[in-house]
Amino acid sequence: MTTAPEPTLTGVDWLESGDARITLRHPLRVDGKETATLIMRCPSLLDIEAMETLTGPDMAREKATVAGWCSITTEELNAIKWPDYRRLQQVYVAYCAGTAGNFTGMSAA
């Protein structure tokens, strides 16, 4: 039996913990320090339920979710350059769709 190859996203390392390490092209100021990487934690069921209860425009809900999963504020996220946000968005979408690199090849027990 063959499994589908893991999806690869440039600048994304899928960690054994289920999280994703995302390398930014443009450093972002977080907690007053420049950083070139963010960790987006693998969402729990509670995270998905919380995301679904958010109200407001789609972009505002997405930004709140992405910021939360990256343990940064939405104000910090607002300073991110668009190409780097698109990379975060790709990881967010992969988690929501169940296609994250560390999800593929998993079999039921």
C-alpha cells in the first residue's frame, strides 16, 4: 500500500508535535523582539469549535484564529508582510482541511 506524498509548503517544517514552524521572509516584531520564525500550534478540537463561534468579517475571524494559533496578538499579526501571511494562511488552511504535512500517512488505530 502506498501513501500520498506529504504536501510541502516552502518555508514550513511540520514538527513531530503536530505544530508547524514557519520561516518568515521578513522578520516580524513579537514581544518587542524581531523574529524570523513562528510556530503555529496544531489546533485542538476546542480551537476548532472556538473558531467556528467567532463573529465578524471572514478576514477578521481568520486573523484572530491565526494569531491565536501562533501565540501572537492580532496587532503583531497586522504588521506581517503579505507573502508571509499567505504562508501562515496555507498552514491554517492545511490544518482546517486535515491535510497538514504531519497529518498525511496517518492511519486509524
